[in-house]
Amino acid sequence: MNKIITGTAMVLISGLYSGLAIAADAPASSGSPISLTVGGEAELTTIFGGGICNATATAAGLTYDAGTIKTAIATLSSDAKTALDHQTLQVTSLDLDGTDDAPFVFNADPCGGKSIKSPTFEMGREISFGASGTLANGLEVSFDDKMKLDGTANGDDWELKLGGAFGEVLFRIGGKSAVADMTAGTTGSDADILGGGNAAHYENTSGTGDVNITYYTPSIGGIDLALGYNPSSDGADATAGVTLDDGSYDDTFSIGFGYEMAMGASTLTLGGGMESASTDALCVTEAAAAAAAEVTYNGVAAIAAVLADGVATVLPVAETAANTDAQTFVNTVFGGDTCGDEQLSAIGADLAMGSFTLSAAYSALDSDGADKSIMSAGLATTVGDFDYTIGYSVDTLEYARGSLEDTTTVISAEAKTALGDGVDLAVNFSSSTHDQVSQELGGGDVTAWRAGVVLTVGF
């Protein structure tokens, strides 16, 4: 497998450097064909919000009170139930299998008993550098980089592009994929929200390294293709000065497609793709996950002592962990994290009709553990000098076991206009409901709202 991956990568890179060699042999022209541009922007955001300041619910017996979690525990294997039941070890501590009084604490008030301050202000600043030009042999070259001036890390948004009649080859920071580039219909998603959850489409698997290489074919009959390659994220060998082939995921490949067609006075654009990531690392087994939850609840030292002598043991208070919170328990026992092999798939569409554009998209990140998916719909239009967008999205986390789900539902709207050359003003609003199954017997779902006024000055 590694030989196939290495061979594919070598073909792609060899073709790229062949193009560079041809460019180097081209006759020199008068003056440099590469032009440099410098720009940037400053963005001031005024934020209002509410709905997330909720008192912590009273601890409850998550596993024995009637509810979704109790039902889900009944579906676990006998090994997992045994791991949750500490009664077999004759321990005087509480059990977690629903037969004893084991209360769980719920999500704490994120505001700590205080209220939200509105408005608050955020200032973002960045400078961008660009270099582009066409060489004498027709090879198009461009490079772009951005430097943030707000104290955050730089160097995370660069790209080098080579283009011509053969299409385009793009080098850029890792974490990107052909799927994200080609998926259409995402208008109405990725709203700024409060209260937790996700509103953005999934763009890549865990099999991403430091660099992404994507090749875009020339458009043929309205069809565009993109082929992505992510070298695995390997570690450096300080002694040999080379990179070791020890990444947790193998080299990852992705494919994306796009298609555009006219339908009378309307235009339909379709786009999507797939990415697959493979690893030898396995997910935690059901029984091991249940055992981990038991250890977390009762304390590692105390459990070790019981397992060592196998007789009745009184657990010292100092060695007993504080009650596990409900979300940690549910996430551990039922598998709320992606793991193992992963498969990303996405599809979307935009239908433009005059000044209106209807959008819809779906993306899913499936794994050997938990699965994630999001569906979104949006409407965009222009009236006079204003651009309006409304959106709706539902994000779902499916746990690996127990048929449990967490959902985030978002409704958003934005109005944007240009105040002048390089100066834009936008007003946006979102309402989100974050429903975690672990909070069913506690505070329930959290509905929050956020409003923002954004002034952007570009130069």
C-alpha cells in the first residue's frame, strides 16, 4: 500500500517539477513577469448575545432514572455492563450500571452565575502579500500569504499555485481537501453561534498533514474535477535530519467534482466530493470504554487497590474521584469521538434565478467510532445596495453505541452593504439550539442567540 501511495505522489510531483523545468528554459523577457501586491484589512465586530447563562442543574441518577441513557445502557454488551457494575468487586462505592444511587453532575453555568456583557468588541487585523505573473512559456505562477496582526499564530493561510493549459496545481497549508473546494450549496451555513455545537460543513478527515497538494483539471463541458493529496503528518528524525514515516494516518487522497448548467434563465451548480483516511489505530472497545468510565468515576488508585486483592475494600475518600459529569460519562461509554478509519463525503447545489440563489448542501464524516453530519439550506438575494442571506442548518453527532445523538440547529440571517470603496458594513444574527443527550435529566437543551455588527476596512 505504501508503495502505491509513494508512486502516486511521485508521479504528481514529477509532473509539477517538469513544468517548472520547462519554465526555467524559456527565453528571458525584459523585466520580471512577476508582480507583487500588498493588501490587508481591519475588521471591527460588535457582539451582542444571550441565552447561555443557565444555572447548573441538580445532580441526577443518569443511569437509573427513566430516560434515554438508561434505555441505551440496556443495549450494551454483557461485558460492558459487567465493567460498569462494581458490585461484583464487593466495593462499598456507587455503581454505574443503573442499579445503585450514582448521581451525575451536569454542565456548569458557562457564565459562572454572572450575566453576559453586551456589547463586546473584537478587532481583527491582517496583512496579505501576493505575487503573480505569466512566464514566457505560458506557465502561470502565483503565491499568497497572510499575516495576522492580532497576536495569533501566522503562516496558516499560504498557497502557491501553478497554472496553464494543463489546469492548476495548488500547494497550501494542510487541513484542506478537494472536497471542501468543490462542494457547492453551503450558503446559509457556518454562522457564528453561542452555546456550543457546530454550524459549519465538514471539510477534511483526520488524515491531513502539514501540506496539501490539489490538482484542478481544465473545465470540460461544464465539468470540473479536483484531485487532492495530503502527505501523512509524520515526525522528524532529529538525528538523521529527515522525516519518519510514522504518522497515525496513511497518506490521504480526495476527489471533488463540480458541474454547471444553464436551465433557461436559471443556472444550476452542483459540487461535492469524497475523502478517505486509513489508520492502523483502533477505536476503544465497548467493554474497555465502560471500564474507563468506572475508573474515572471511582478513582484510579481506589480501583487498582480493589483489583489487587479482590476482596471487600473501603475506598478512602481522598482516593475517590469527584462525581463524573454526565457528558464525560456518555461520551466515554457510548463513544462520542471519531476514531479509526474515516470517510468524508459531501454534495451540494446552488440554483441561481435572477437576483435570488437557493442553496442546499449535506456533508458527513463517518468513522469506526462516532459519525458526524450536517445539512444546510440558504437563500441569498440582492436588493438595491444590500446583499441579504438567510440560512438554516442541523448538525448531528451520532454516538458509536446506544443509538444516541447530539444535535445543533441554527437559524441565521445577514445583511451587508458597501459604504464606499474598500469599506463594508454587515449586520448578522443567529439563533442556535444545542441539544446534548447527556443533559436530558439536567438542564436540557440550550437555546442561545448572537447578533453582530461588522465593519471591514480593506486596503
